[in-house]
Amino acid sequence: MAEVYPSDNSLLNLVSDNETGVEYIETGKAPYYLEFRRLLYRLLLATRRGNDLRVFDEGGLDVGVKAGQFWNGSTLVEYQGSSGNTLADNKVAIYIYINSTGMLVTEEYTSFPVVSTNHIRLAVVTTSGGDITAITDCRGQHLFQSFAPPGKPGFIPVFLISLREVISNDIPNAAALGGQLAKDTTPILEFTSGDTDSCLRLNWAAGNQDAVVLQVPLPPDLDTSSDLELHCRVASGGTTDKAGFDLDTYFNEGDTKVEDACEQASVSTTYEELSAAIAAADIPAGAQTVTIELTPKTHATDAMYCTAIWLEYIKV
């Protein structure tokens, strides 16, 4: 059904639009051509941004693109506009877009890039018989979702106090407080150095490899076609054993165990960030929860410390 206008009487009594500042021409106002130009001037001011990055027909198979700007993560990309972009003839759909580096792409005939690839969709153009027969504006697909920052913007925190000790491949019984970690458990959950350094940490004594387990729900914007990464901040307690973890990962229920690992390149008592990639091929479609068991690498001589654990992922 067609959109209706206000009544004639309501239209005749309108003075101005508060949101845009556009003024309506009063009935009988003279000189009319000047009032009409004022109306156009204010309308163009109000709609100018709607012209940014617009694809337009230049005749034949040529299109132009108006200038505009967009954010790629924290980088402002400026497109200066272009003309004389000659398209291929007799194409049902030409997907015109600007890639993340600010380059115009006019030779894509299958589809726009996947949503996880940063790009600005401009238009789909149809050509036939040496002419442009249709231009479908696609800029509106970016009105309500900005670019995800480059890299791995998705972040899932894992709180050290939420970890549970694993005994005999399960959570221990109530007598063992369900594996809750404390000052007298293995590993130890403690302040690094009392009131002097109250950073919370896990402390595995030399030779102890008791595993801990974490479980988190996965966000709906997780791109299962990209790797999921576990990150941790660890240090060795001495100069002999490298710090690190072996990972056993399970998605949803009834999943096959996935094994990965992370380890210091060289032993160090300085805290450093390690990461282990859980391959996209191991992430099932529709994954909504992940359980990860972390077992310290062999460290017979030195203690091993961990002060932070988190997951990073690519957003769709």
C-alpha cells in the first residue's frame, strides 16, 4: 500500500520541519522562484550526506562514484570520488564496493565479500546492450553496523576465580568443594605478594600439573569460519622450565576433543602473553558453548604462574 500524505489542510499549515530546518513556502509568498531556491538550498544541506559514495549512471557503461568517508576500525578512510568507471556489458549483477584499503572494486559478478571481510557495499548494477539498465543502492546495509576493528575484536574474559580444578578427568565432589581454587589447592589461587603485589594469580608448584577447566558461552557474533584463540599471561618461576599449557577443547555437547598447546619460546620469569589457536575446522557450525581443560606443561624444577586467561575471536 502506498504511503499517505497528511491532509491538505495540515500540509498548508506546515511552517518548517524541526529536525532538518527545511522551511515550507507560504501560500502566495513572492517572489516564488526565490522562495523555491531557498527551499532547495535547505533541502540540499539536509540531504548532502545522503550523496556520499553514491553510484550514478554517466551514460553507456560508465558509472561514477561520489566522494565520501568511512571508518575501518579506528582508521578514517577517505574516498575522493571517481568517474569513467567502465563496467562489463551484459551482466545481470555487478557488485560494486570499496575494500578496506579504499580501492573501488567494479569487477565482481558473484556476490559481495563475506561480512567478516571489511568492505563498504555501494551498489549492484545491471548492464545490457551497451547500457546500464539498473542501479540498486546498497549503502543502507552499513547504516546500523559499523566495521569490526581489524584483527580479532571479539573478546571473552575468563575470570581466574571461575576456574575449577580437574581430578580424575572430572569435577571433584562436594568434600573437595567442587574443585574451587584457594590458597591450599593445587594449583594455588593467591595474591602474588600479599599487600605488596595483590595481583591475583594461579601458582603451580614445581612438578604439579593438576589441570583446571573453564567453560564459557559463545557469543552469537562468533565467526565459526575463523580460528578461536585462547590467550594467557604466564611466567616461569625459575630459569629451567618454560611456562605453557596443553589444551583439550570441547564445543557444545558430545563433541570430539581438540588438542592444542601454547608455550614460551624460551624460559622466562617475566610475564608474557601466549596464545593457542583452535582451528576453524574444529569449530562446529552453531557452536554455542566451549569447555577448555588447561594442563600445565611439564615443569619439574620451577613453579609456573598465570595471571590472566581470555578468548579472542573474529566477529561476523
